Amino acid sequence: MNLAEKQVELIAQLTELKNGQDRLVWLVERAKKLPPLAPKLRGAENMIPGCLAKLWFVPEFRTGRCFFDCDSDSLVVKAIAGLLCGFYSGQTPAEILAHSPEFLAPLGITQHLTPNRRNALTKVWERIREFAETHTHPQPPFGQLLPHGGEGSDEEAHGTLKHYDAHNHLQDNRFAGRQVELLAACEKSGIARMVVNGSSESEWPQVLQLARENKMVLPSFGYHPWHLHERTPDWLMNLKKFLDSVPSAVGEIGLDRWKQDLSYDGQEEALLAQLQLAAERNLPVSIHCLQAWGRLHELLRDQPRPACGFVLHSFGGPAEMVPALAKLGAYFSFPGYFLHERKTRQRETFKLVPPDHLLIETDAPDQLLPLEYILNPLAGSDGKPLNHPANLPAVYAGLAEILGEPVESLARRVEENFLRVFGGL
């Protein structure tokens, strides 16, 4: 069971109780059933200082996962420490670092603790986090990111490999104003440029500001089908104003018959208006499509398209459509989410993408990579894991393994493709 599933289960158990006091009592009763630590483990080397009650904490790392045990001469302290130890035991370091215990705050448990006992809870989390950080490998286990498998620093590797993110949403509010920090991490990770997509009028000003503040950001403005209900009467005129303000792309636009309760009315009209604008200005366009591939192909085939090409973001369409779409000028963008084991069909499809029509993306903060690939764990203010845009090198490495080629040759080819589409901006 992963931490997201554990969180749902724990919250369900606790919210059955009417208030924080009852929940704390429940935790204490559960702690009474926990076996005590062996006497040899209750030494000074395992004691957490700074607590009035004696609190012992014993971490262990085996088979790539962290395990935690604890004990205390205070049953309440043992209850709250045991809550965290039990929650995080059996998880990988990356998942632990991406999942803070902030979700416990709204449950009201800590309100019934003395300041010293709240301090104990904080110290246990610090020990768990520090232990996970100690056992986080600088490189993921799935392959070597350094060029030619040689030795050297990350900076040396990144000096050789440039990474290009064909699609993300850096402006997303879930990043909680940490964009400067995220961009600094991306620069350190060797990311040369990223296409940041504003999906509605409310997001366009944020994307524009990011582009003006950092040359890594290549802005893209468009109306996503999920947000079409937010359009103002002057939306198309506003879109033109933003496209006039800085060199930029069009997107994210598209068709969606997958999302429940989403009206299809007006989707084609909005798509065609934005596609025509991109074609008139020869601007690259980023397209979202779910369960509407046949209709999208018909519209692209029959309408003017930008000569520089268009990007099929997180392409998940049928493999048999790849040649026809490529002939129309499509570039197929691979997200790290497709590295999940269950995404076999999508990985097989990307083996059929023409080499000169391949791009790579993060779609950050969405489409989280498998835990073993995550280079930069990140959590939102609600404790839920987010996809850090600096995870892009891991997507490159994962796709290189799928395609059976060195990551450096893949990176050079993707750079050529990216510049062919977006190089005019």
C-alpha cells in the first residue's frame, strides 16, 4: 500500500470518531498493543533529545525501503510517535520525502497535546525525513544519467546533456509561489527550455510574468477544453494580445470526450479558432486529446496548420494513427507518467514514433513519475505529491531505456526536434 492509499485509510478511520480528543484516545489504545522495544535498543544512541518523556527511535533500511520503530515511557508520546512510524514504514525514501504529515493537522489531534508532546511529533518527523534523505541515491536505480556511463559530477553531465520540456504548467497554484525555487532546480538539472502552458484567461498573466522573468520559460497561451466554460466574450481578442506581447506558442488547446460531465459543445469551435490563429502566425500549438483521436485527425487534416508543426501532448492515441498524424506535422510528446508499469501500450506506441517527431515532457505538476524514477521529490501544501519539473532528466533516461539507445543520443535528437518546432520563438 502506498502512502496516498495509507493516508485515505487512516483519515477514514480517524474521521469516524467525532473529535480530536476521541481520535487521540483511539491512538493511545492502539499504542497499548504495540510491543516494546528490546532493551538493547533503548539506549542513549537511539534516544531523541529535547523531550520531557524518554523517546526512542530506531530506523532501518532494507531492500530499498525504510522501516521505523519507536517506544516511550509516555503512552501518549508512544501513540503519536507510533502513528508516524507506522505510517511511513515500508515506503521508499522518495515517497516519504514527497509526502509530508501535514494532512494530520485538520484532524485536530495535535490540539489536545502539550507543547512538549507536539515537539516530540515534530522531532520524529524530522528523524524520519533525515533518514529518508540519507538513503536517497543521487541517481535513480534504473540507469546511469552520466554521459557514456563515466564518472563525473552532475554539473559535468548537464554540461553535455541539454533537456527540453515540451509541456508543463509551471504557473499552477499548487506550486504555491515556489516557481523561482523550481526554476533554479531545473537550471541545475540541465534544463535548457520549457514550454509553460496557460490553459485559461486567468492563467495567461502568470505565464507571461514567468516568461519575462526567466529566459528558460517559453510561454504558451490557449484555452484547454476543461476551462472553456470560463471564457469571456473577448477571449479570442485577449488571446491575440498575449501572443503579441512576447514570442509564444498556442496552447494548451484540444478535444476531450473522456472527462465526465464535461460538455463537448463548443470544443471544436474553440479548437479551430485557435488552430487557425496558430496557422496564420506559424506558431507551434500544443494539443490535448482524450477519446477523440479520430475526430481530431479529421479536423487537423482538413484545416490549415502551422508550418512549424504541432505537439500532441502526452500522446495516448492508437499506434496505427502515428504515421498519418506525423504526415500532418505532428510531434509526439512522451511524459514520465508513461514509465509506470501499467502503461505498456503507450510505451509500445512510442517505439513507433518517427525519431524526428519525438519530444519529451513532464506535464508538471501532474503525471507523477514512478517512485523509483523521482529525482526531485515535491509535495504541495496539502501534503499530496507533485511532479517537480526538474524530474525531466529521469524521463529522458527512462525513455532511452525503452528505446534501447544511449540517453545522450536521445537528448541530441530531442533537442533538434524541439528547436525545429519551437526554435523560431
